[in-house]
Amino acid sequence: MFSWTIKKEDALQAGGVIGPDERLPWPQTTVMGVQHLIAMFGATVLAPILMGFDANVAILMSGIGTLLFFIVTGGKVPSYLGSSFAFIGVVIAATGYAGSGPNANIGLALGGIIACGALYFLIGLVVQMIGVGWIERFMPPVVTGSVVAVIGLNLAQIPIKNMAPTPFDAWAQAITFLCVGLIAVFTRGMIQRLLILMGLLAASLIYALLTNGMGLGTPVDLSGIASAAWIGMPNFSAPVFSVNATLLIAPVAVILVAENLGHIKAVTAMTGKNLDIYLGRAFMGDGLATMIAGSAGGTGVTTYAENIGVMAATKIYSTAVFVVAGLMAVLLGFSPKFGALIQAIPLAVMGGVSIVVFGLIAIAGAKIWVDNKVDFSDNKNLLVAAITLILGTGDFTLTFGDFTLGGIGTSTFGAILLYALLNMRAAEK
């Protein structure tokens, strides 16, 4: 049922694109899977920590969700499903989480996450039955490009504000993104395609030399790796269904639809292959994955923007890569030692890599505009894009009673509603 065409070696040397239905030889595909796993790992683990969820459960469910998504879409859509940041605000509001340690009311959040996944699945079912035209009328390229760009720009504050606590760390971030840039431009072949992973490794070595070797900054601590067990069960949790929590969390499905639509539009733009016919399946796959995650104690999942950045940089869109990444995540979900290894990566180095990846996400949004020839001489398009970018980048937040809508949410809904409002005049003609 699932098969890939092996890309010829001479095409690889020429820097050709690896399409969704193609793959590299398995050794290279496996290494690419590792790169995607690392690219999404920081955010996929950070999101559950911010909500008081178990990080190992989150990584396990992200792997299961990715494999389920692959099956539901028939192996046609390259995507990794990781923890969605869109849930953070509503989960904290629904559970009253104080911000540290395990979330005592995690069950309430899980019930809401399952409801969100069910709504998301139903939207996908409707799209599968009647087509995606009704969604595209609300979310044309100017909107989807803006939403994709905003995701990268909104996330930019994470590495800039939270991952460089000292001046030395800021310099370490600069060294990291310089390493990635040098590898991207001055190397060729598989090393160039592994620019994120190779840049991370090079920067980590330089960081260790400067800290452990020369006494600058905080040294790399590997003691946690030695003491962690190789195999261990994650802390699964059961859902509790509450009307209030459901009403708070379920509407996040609309944001997930926009993220998934933007993801597929971005991959379509980068590969030149129209993946719109798989939108219904993609929504249903993501919805099922979110329901399964919520049933076991995991966070709601979404198509991962970080992986768009990696694909844009490597030009490898093979779905085989994500099968490998998903299988690895499942295995690593049962390994506390792997979690300790990732935790040992210097925060500043992860921040430098995040700067690169989040920037590539923003550019992927701009590419949607360019490829679809969005006319910015039209004030409607100009204002939708301009306002959306500032709402998302500035993290514009609205509060409705106990419900808080953060920057990604306000910019997503804002782009959709603003376009519909400004498009009314065109519809009247």
C-alpha cells in the first residue's frame, strides 16, 4: 500500500527535490528522521511542560499520532504531529495550573482535548465529503500565508526572550545560527541536507569547549544522562469530561484547521505538487491523533511548523522520513535516558537552532504569497496581511471571561474574519 521511489544518486548530487512519494536510501532517510525529531523535540517537550503534562507521554503520543496521520492520509502528506502551543492558554485557564510541577487537574484538560479532536475530525469529514472550497473561501492564500508566517514570527520570542538568559548565551545563539548558515552554504550533499542537525552538533561542541574547557558560561552537565534509566513507563493520565473545560478547549480546533491548511499549502508551494485533495484526510488524521493523545495524557497535536522549516532547508519532503521519525518517537517515549540527553543540549544552542527554524517558517508563509501571486496593490490583501502579522508577532491577546485567545489565535481568527469583512464589497459586484 505504501511505497516510495528511490531517488537517483545523481539527482541528489544536483540538489534535486525529494518528493513525498520518493525517498533516499534507508540509512540517509533514517538520519533525516533524526533531524526532524530533533527539530520538533524542543517545542513538543516544552508545550507539555508549560501545561504540567508528562513530557515522555507527549513525545510518545506525538510518534503514535504521526504514524496514524501517515496511515489516514495514505502516506501522501509529509508531516510530523507534535504538541500544539494553541492549547497552552486554554488548558491553563481550564485547569487553573500554577505553572510548576504536574498539573493536578490534567484530567479536565484531557477531556477538552478529546472534544477538540472530535470537532476537528468532524470538520475533516465534511471536507472529505463536500470538498475544501468552503474553507478556501474563508482562507485564501493571503490568509494562509499570513497564518503560516505568523506562527514563525510569534514563536520568535521564545528563543530570543527565554533561551538566552545571559550575554554569553546570546553569543552562543549567534554562534549556533552561524554554524547552521555556514553548513547550509559551504557544504554539499548529505551534510548540507542535515544542516540543522550538523549545526546543532557543531555548536554544542563549541559551547562545551568554551564552558567546560575555558570556564565561560554554564558548563554542559551530562550527569543526568548517566543516572537516567534506559527504559521506563511514562505517567499516563485519564480524561475527565467537563462542560466548562470542553467549551474552553474545543474551539482550538479552528486554529488547528488553519495550521494544517497552512502546512499543506506551504508543502504544496515548496514541492509543486497539489496536496489539497488530502485536506479532509489530513484534518481527520490530526483529529484522531489529538483524541488518542488526550485519552492517554498527551497534549493536543498539530502539523509541526518546525518540520516545514527543515523541509524548506533540505528540499526533502519524503513521507518515509516521518515514518522513521514517528517510530523513533514511540521508542523514545519509553526512554527516560533519551529525555535526559535532549535536556543536556545547552539551552542557548537550542535557542540558536530555533531562531533558524522559526525564521524558515516565516519565509514559508511568504512563499505562499509569492507562489500564489497575491496582489498587495489590493488594499484588502494588504491590510489582511499587515494586521495579521502584527497581531501574531506582538502576541495580541483577547480575554472573554475565562477564555483567553493568544497571539496565534487572534491572528488566525483575525485574518479569517477580516478577509471575510473586507471581501464583502467584492462579493457584491
